[in-house]
Amino acid sequence: MVSKPALEFLLFYKPKYREWQNVDNSQITNKDYFNYIGAIVDLILVEINNDIGNRIPDLLDNFSSYNVEQQKNIISYLFEVKINLIDIDSRDKILEKLREILSRHREFPEEDWSWPEPLLDQLEKVYSLYLYNDVIEDNKYLFNDYWPNIINPVESYRNDYDIKEKLILQKRISSVENVYEKYGVDGIVKLSESCLYPGLVGEICSKSAISDLVQQLALDALEEKSNNEFATSFISELARQDNDMAIELIDKNWSSNKKVHYLLCIPISEKVIEIVDKLDLEGKILFWNNVKYYRVIGDKIDLACEIANKLLGYGRPLTAIHSISHLFRKREHSSKIDSRLIGAILVDIATKPNNEGHLLQNIRYEILEAIKFVQSYGDFAENEIIIIEWFFLKMFRNERIKPINLINKVKNEPSFFTQLVIWVTKRNDNKHDAVEDISEDIKKNRAENVYDLLKAVNIIPGQQDKKDTDVNIDILREWIAKSREGLEKNGRLGIGDIYIGNYLSKSPLGDDNIWPHNSVRKIIETIKSKDFENGLVTGMLNSRGATWRDLYDGGAQEVNLAKQYYEDANALQLIFPRTANVLRSIARSYEGYAKMEDQDIELS
């Protein structure tokens, strides 16, 4: 039953921010507040045995809200509880909450919120009272969390991360040594089976003075499901300390399966590969399908290439590219890496099903670096690199790395551009294209690639490269003539002109600093195609991208752009009248955009 002060508090505490609530000028005093809190504490203490595992941690969580007398009552209660009647789960919750409080307040003793040491000493005595007095049960918390709470931690203000890490390591080592001293190997097994991270027990055992004494336990557990985490972590730490010594532990009489499970715990090396090569086929497949420690430390390029080649051969191209990708970062490695191997890995990634459990996007960076390497240093024919770039076109989106060989193919081969347009458009001459014996999914992916490629193209026919501000009119004229001829033969001249216009909208500025280049202007005036001109307008408008503006700027940016395009149109009117009309169309579009932006401001 709630006490009278608490009931009075609840009666006069009403919502403050509701128009419909009656005005009440009652003031809540500190005395009222603490009476209310005291009533809640009394009620919890009365009902605490109904859910002791949650209610004691709740009391401790709010300990600083209580007055001194209430805190004394709670601590007294904690000392008086019949601990043996508390179930294990509840007892573990209480111990964890006490560790959390003691650790946090002692780690930051200078903070205003930190509790005084006499109070913490009292809580530490409570903590000691609730312990199991069993070396396994009282220490397994050290292996239930990678950063466990320690009741006597180092002070964060005076010590760094490394000292805290060393303290936890010392406590863990001491705990496994004490467990072994009392219970032997059986105690280590019980500890690893009862904690959340048995692998952590194995690692610590390998670092401790009992390493040699529990080594056989780890070797015997290699092929067991129950203690496998313990065994793999023990051996991995052993190999980290001395890899050669770890390899020497391999017994020639072991089964192929056990050898593989052991080798999977060890960083890969020439010796490891040599042992694997001597295994039967089943052992080789098991190893190369499961190896995780495949990255070579240092600049052992030949070894890295051999590992990548093995992984590729056993159907793991994604892992293969990841295993060797770190070598792409140093230019001096370029001549030593087998570029044909990198190309083969990329082709397998693109053409074969992904059965590795990796998401392609997770190694996007590594794949792009591999493509960049192949583009720069690969011993490939141009068509081979083009195929690789085509496979990975989607990965080039919003990246600095570009499909440069595909871009040059579009620029230099009008027949290729024509084919791209054919793949994404329909005929308009009442004829039909030849039926392709490919799935709809392939057609869809191909169309997406076409759009990605045409968006990525950043130079036009007649330009040498992106930095070249000149456009050779003869090359451009010939490219357009052949493209239009091919498009007309395939019933796509009108829509094709739109695509050509979109493409040529990427033209550089002319000599007068006005877009488009003089060579493109001459083409506009020559072919007199409204579709082509519409494509130029659309392409130029779409090239603007996203914009940023102040909240109430409205269409000011668009107004300025429209003004500039009108001025450019007037400058070109006499010599290039159709080009001037293209510029005016762009200006009118920006005027429309400006009105929409202004309307948004008026409505907001």
C-alpha cells in the first residue's frame, strides 16, 4: 500500500501544459518530493522478493536519488537478504549491476556525479557477499564481455587505454591460472562452456603460464563442436606468438581433416601452403574453401599472388581480390603483380554466381582498385579491358575511377554508339529487330549499363581527352554522319538524334567562352534536326545536378542562369541562329524552374 505522503503527491501533481487542466497553484516542495521517493522505495522494499533480480538493480540504478537514510536502509537490506534463496540469473544480474556501479564511479572519481568512496566501499562489501566463492562462477564475467566492468579499475583521468587493457588481461590470466590450479583441465573446459566467449578463454590460456598444460586440450578439441572456439583461439594466439613453432606442432599422423582445422587457425605462409599441397583433394578443398587468414603481411608479392590464384581456383574470386588488394596501393608493386591473374579474378566475379557469402558492395573499393590497376598496368588487349569495364559499369557510379576504355570506344566508334542506342530504344519505322535469345533480366541489366555508360561519358568525338578544349570538326562530322546512318538503317533516326544531342551536350566551351564549342555549333546549323537540338537542351539541363540555396532564396540561381543563357544566345544570333535558339530554350526552362522555386517560398 502506498503511504499517505505519496498519495498526496499524486493528487496535486497535474499536467502543466494542457489548456483543459484546471489551474492549481500548489507548489511541490523538496520535502514533498523526497516523501514521494521514500514511499516508492518503501513499496519496492516490501515487494522486492517478487522480482528480486530486477528490483535490486533498479534500486541501485537510482541510488543517488535517495536521501542518506534511504540509502542506509537499502544497503542494510542487501546485507540481510538470504542469498542462497536467490536464483542464479537474479544473482548474476545483481553482481553485474554492482560491478557496473563500482567500475564507473571509481574510474571517474573526480566527476560531480561520482559517489563517495565510503559508500562504494559499502557496496563492494555487498558485492563480496553475493559472490559464489567459486573460482569459475566468480570469474566467468571476465569472459562474458570483451570490456568487462572491474570493481577496482584504473582511473581514466590518470591512465590511458593501454593500462586499462593490461589490467583486464592480468585479471583474466590470473583467473584461468586459478581455475586450473583448483580444477585442472576440467575446470578450463567448464569455464569455456559456461561463459559467452569461449574463444577468449582459449586466447588467454595461450598467453598464460598454463599454456603448455592445456595445449593438448586445444589440439584434441579441434574437431569438436563444443570446444572448437576455445581450440581455434588458443592455436591462433600460439601462432601469433611464434608461427614456426605452431607449425612444428603438426603431427604427420593426424587425419587430413584435423590438419586442415589446425592450419585454418594459423596465418597463411609458404610452409602452410606446402603442407596443404600435400593433402588429399578433400583436404585441399576444405582448406581453401574456409581459410580466413589469407592476407600476407609485408611485401611478399609472389606469395600473395599464389594465394589469390589458389582462392580463385577453388571458386572464391571475391576473397581472392580481397587477399591481394593491399598491393595495389604501392606503385612499385605494379610490375611484379600478375595482371592476367587480376583480370581473371575480375571476370570470375562478374560472370559466376556469388557463393561466398560476401556482398559485392562490401568489397567495392577493392574491385575498383583492381580495375584501376588493370587499366593502368594490365597486359591486356583493349577489348579485354572493355569487357571487364562493361561487367562492372554499375560500380563506376559516383566514383572518380571511370570506364575510360569504354568511354573512348563510344567516342571513337560510331557503330558502338549506335548499338547502345538500339539496345535501349524501339524502332519507329514499323519494322522489327531480330529476336534475341536472351532473358529479360539480361536485357534489363544491359539497358542499365547503357544508361550508366552514356552518363559516364565525358568527352566527345574530336576531343583528344577531357583536358582538350578543342574539338576537331572533321572527326566530329564524320562520327555524327556514321552514327545517323546506322540509326536510320535501324529505324531510330529521330530518337537517335536525341541521344546524339544528349551526348554532345558534354561539349567544352567555345573560343568565346560560350557553350557549346564552335564545332558543335556548326553541326547544329548543318543537320537542322529539332530532335538533336532537344537532346542538347535536355542534356545540358540534366548536367546541372543538385543545388544548394538559402531557405528563402527562391529561384534567384535560376534567374541568373536564364539571364546568362539569353546573353549568350544574343551573342551567337547572327552567325549561329539555331544554336541561339537552343540557348534560349535552356533559358526559358530555367525561368520556369525559377517560378517553381519562388512558388515554394510563397507557399511555405
